[in-house]
Amino acid sequence: MKTILIVDDQPGIRLLLKEVFSKEGYQTITAGSGKEALEIVQEACPHLVLLDMKIPGMDGIEILKRLKKSNSNVHVIMMIAYGELDLIKESMNWGAERYFTKPFDVFEVRDAVQQLLKQ
């Protein structure tokens, strides 16, 4: 079973994505902070991380750098607010494979996750 880590400081988004991917048969883990996400990565070794760009205490780029340093094979999809488009290139340079701007279409995110995890 493939594991997905959902990192977002908004509980509603974590709950929505957890529900969608659990129904698809994935093991889902959520984190509301960068520190929590990095601890989970060390313990659970997720196959894919859905990562919000704006996380209290540590921004998404810093989390992404640390994720890729500990596991360069983990797939990462960034969730970026509309006003943060300048960060897309930087996140791609650090190894993010896809991004979605908020508000996103949950079905498009689901399809992207399925595509990445089939590789």
C-alpha cells in the first residue's frame, strides 16, 4: 500500500485530502507543521507528499529541501496560493514534480497523485 503524507496548516484541507486518498486505497498521514512532517518522513517513509507552501514555523521550500535531503525519491506535489506563483520555479528546482494553486480541483490532484505513484 502506498503512503501519502498531507502537510497543510488548515485542518479542513488535511481532512478533505485524507478522505479522498483513503477512499482511493492509500494509507494517508497528515501533518499541520513542518516539524511534524519531517518527523513523520523519518518514521513512515511516504511515497508522496502533498505540501502546502505556507506552513507556520517553516516555509514549504525549506520543508521540501529537507524532505529531498532525507529521501530524494519521494514524490512531492506543492499546494500554492494564487499569490505565491513566484515560488513555483524555486519549488521545481528543489525537486517538486507538480503544483496546484489553491483553490484546487481535488479530482485533478487525485489524478496527479495516481499518475506519479504509478511510475
